[in-house]
Amino acid sequence: MSLTSTELNYLIWRYLQESGHELAAFALDKASKCLNYEQTLAVTKVKPGCLVDLVQRGILYTMTESKIPGNEVTLEMLSLLGALEQHQHQQYQDDIENEQSENERFLLVIEAKNGSRNAEEDVDVEMNEEPSINNDNNNNNKQELPSPPEEPPVPTTIETPFTTKHIKPLVSFSSSICSDWHPGSEAFAYGQESSLAVISAFKDGEIAETVKLNHSSALSGNNEINIVSWSPNGNVLVTCGGFGDLRAWSPDGKLRNLAINTIDEPTTTTTSNAAATAAATGGGATASTSPADGPKNGDTGTNNNINTNANNGSVNNKALKLISSLIWNDNGQYLLTIDVNGEVCLRDGTNLNVIHHLTCAVSNGVSIDACWLDDFKFSVSTSKNTIRIFSITNTQLSIFGLPQIEVSPIGLLSGHENSITLIKFNPISKLLASCSDYDYIIKVWSSNSSTDPTVLNQRGGAHSQDADLILHSSPVVELKWLSSRHLLSVSMDGILNVWDVNTASSLISSKLFTTNENFHYDEEDHEDGDIPKEILVFNCAVTKDGKWLAIGDSLGRVTIWDISFDHYFTSTTADTKTTRNTIHCVGIYELQLPEMADTASAIGICDLKWDFTSTKLSVSYMGTTSLIFEFNP
């Protein structure tokens, strides 16, 4: 047993916090990153007072050691200082007896006791150079200390039996475009084509209660609900309509606020009737309207100072723009919205007000993505094939006594030759993964360097020697971190890779639907034609625990894949590089399409979402009934 300097710093940091020395704890954390160590290793079982307990145990150990015949102990030695002085005196005596010294660090306590030096050079103990102890009499009993916990080595493969089971839906609900599960309960929400969003409570395998959220609009056409998203703490549900309107709801279905996403458009508008005005002016690109400012029913509000045009869907020469993506930060204080023109807005997570409009991200048709790095930093891809990093800071108070929020660029990552379609941040290893269109190259950026990213899925180079590697040759539809070093990528053509970013190699590389070994049916459950070859992947969803991957394909079929590392690999050999071309399909649902070709072409999967328990999967179908599956093998 040994104690690394990082572990010791962490215990001291905890002790300072528990003792009320917040300033000293803050200074120690700045120097030794104790909070990062706690988050990385998920240190949740360290009880308060652990450092004091450890010191007391050391003193008791000294008392026990003193009872060995030949060891004399005094009262002064039965303290921490006495124990340390006793050890230093014994070490000094050993140095004199051996008359040898080396310019290396001094031994750990257990090394001195065992008469050996730890040969591992990467033990995380920061020590000064001190004379060493060499005891030739104990050379035959040398023992090496175990090295501290590190990143798992490159694994070797193992075989795990599996069965591909035909899964059956647990519950069905109306046709929907999108869905999202509450982060802490069995409630879920979904959006429909008919200007409705719905919150449903799921209990005992069935839908127990339903609340409808009306997105009615006087503008022409249905206001399709294309996004429903719960805040991370579950106290707000945000819905986005096809006319660019955002609405914030309480979990019980009460309207809290609404806003409209608009951009300047040089058109002439005319005054419309009050109903059209009410539907179009729930808020603006720079302001929002709460129910308290308008009618009590919460669905409409009037503002005679704003002109609208129901025919062209514009407000005060501002064109309504559909929100295509909505991303929360971890604490739910802020959210980012991206519209179909690639414009990015930072919004208040409570009232949906626009805090900052990122004009640098306007892409003129190029796909844009964004992700949060922490609660006050985020990254956005731009139309110039770069990634910009922004920081949110509170500045001086405004004239109304409220803090002014300032958003400023603090970094730029360049290196992609084509537009960046996906970016994902790893909060543990602080790595940022990005994927570009056309060449489908994946790059992994370190927070310590912006010049030399790790390049994945690139033809030639390091990958040219890997005969088993199957490169993505179509758009990547899913990019997901599975651990601090393992990155999952799935492309539209059904190719899956699990990358080890430390070695820039692929641990799993498989053609999902054309590899027969990926499927293993029971004989009575097997049917011919279960594995169609020419299909496309449109939707992917990974469970919160990172064990299962759900895929929705162009046939409306749902497949569930086992991506648990311990089912494929063992880390007993650190020097072995192995690529696996098989991955286990453990569940499959075959959608029964209508025989009429025109009807079948209008049916498809729009969204997949796992719940917070990683056991229930909602599948939003357009053109047919949506489904919920329970998968808990």
C-alpha cells in the first residue's frame, strides 16, 4: 500500500474544507487540481475526517510495531511527530551502517521496510532528491509497489456469448417528431405535427397521465413541434415550433415564458388582426414575454406596437427562423439555440431571453454545432471550418442594478478542411472531438494544445497499416465519448468505430448490418430476411451508463447494440493492439410497413431517446404510432 502525492493533496484539501479554511483550500486546489482529481476518479466514498483518521491509524501502527521484541518505544514516540522522528532516526542509522548513498529520491516507508526500491518511474509522488537506502541483506525479498491507477491499457479481446432477441414495445403513443425523458422521473414529453406538445407520466408499464401543451398559431400551416427538451434539473421543459417560437413550461404543463427566434429581413409588413399578432409575438430575438404580461390562459398574448404578416410569417421585418438544435449547460442556467441558418444565440435558461447573438457563426447553409465545456464556457463551429471558444463573465452592474453578462471569444481551433458537423466535449479528460463533412475526418483536441490534434478516420498515415480498420465513408451521425479515452462514431452507411484516442487506433471497427457475426438468433426466433443489407442509419442514442446503443434505420427498424467494454476486452496485456470487426446486436424490432409503397415512404423514425435509468427507450415515428421499449437484459 502506498499514498501518492495527488492522493495526499486531496486529503489535505478535504481537511482544509472540513475545517473551514476555504481560502487555503482554494489555493491548494489551484495548485494541485484536487477538484479535478475528485471528479475524474469519482471519489465519493471518502468520509469526512479521513486525513485525521489516517494519521491516528499511523500512530497506532507505531504502537503495534513497538511491541515487537527488540523495539523500544517511549511516550514521546506515540505521536505523529515522534513517529516521524523515529523513522528518520532509523533511516539515518541505516545510512551509516550501509555507508552508501545515491542521488535519487528517498524510499517510501513500505520500500524501506521491504528493503527494496520501487522500479516504477511513474509513481505519482513528488519528492526531493535524498540519499537512498540499499540493504544487500534483503535483496532476495524485494517487492515492487503497485503503480497508481492509470488509464486502462490497450485491451485484448475476449469472447462473450450473446443472443439477438426480438423485442416488443411496452407502450404506444401518438405519432411524433421528437421526444425527451425527464432527467429524474418516469415522465416524458413529445412533439407532434399538429401544433401540440405532450407531457406524459409513465407508471407501472403504462401512461398514467397526459397534459397537452398548445402551440396554436394564426400563421398559415401547422406549427410542428420539432424540439422538446427538459432542463438538466427537470424544472423547465422547452419546446420549439416550426414558426421559430420557443416556449418554456413547468413540469405540470403551465406556460412560463415564450419567445420568437427572428433575424432581420428587409421586407415591408402590414398590420394583421389581433389573433395573428398574438400568435407571432410571444417574444423576440432580444426579448420575451411572460404569461404575467399577457392573457391568463398562457397561449397567446397581444402587443399592439408590433406588426405581423400572417402570409409570410414575419414580425417587424424580422423573418421567423426554425430552431434546429438546443443545448443546455449542466446547471440549466443557460442554453444555446442554433437555427436553420446556422445562427447561434445564448439564452437565459429560465425566461428564454437572448443574452448574446453570435454573428461569427453565421454559416450560409453550412451545418453548425455547439457544445458546453463547462457551465460558463462553450465552443461553436463556424462557417470557416474552425471552432471558436467563448467565455461567459459577469461584469459591472447595469443602471437597474442587475449584473451585465459579457460573452467574449477566448480561443480558436483551426485545422479542418471542410465544414464541422459535430463537436463533443469530454468533461473527464478535457478533450474536444470534432468531425468534418465530406472527408469525415475526426480530430481530437487537447485543452493543453491547440496545434496538434489527434487525427482519426484518415486514409493513409497511421491507419494505413491497420488492415482490419473500416473507415467511415459517409456522414457521421453520432459522436459520443464512452470514457476518458474511448470515442464512439457511427456513420450513415452503418459503420461503427470505437477509437482509443491515446493511441489513435480503433478497438472496434464493424459494418453493423453486413457482418453476419453481429447477429445471433435463437433457432425458433430466427427468420429469413432478418438482416437486410442495404440500409441507412438515421438516428442513434447511447444510454446514460454507456452500455447500450440504439439505432434507427431507413426501414423504421430499431436495433440495440452492446457497447460495454468488459464484454469484448480484458486489460491484462498492455502491449497488444487488436481491432475487432464484430459487435453484438442484442435486440431488434422489425416495423411492419404497410404494403402500399406511397404510405410506406412517409413512415420513418424521427427521434430516439433513452430515459435516465438506461432501461426505457422512446421511439418517435412519423406516419405511424410511436413506441416505448423496456430493455433490461
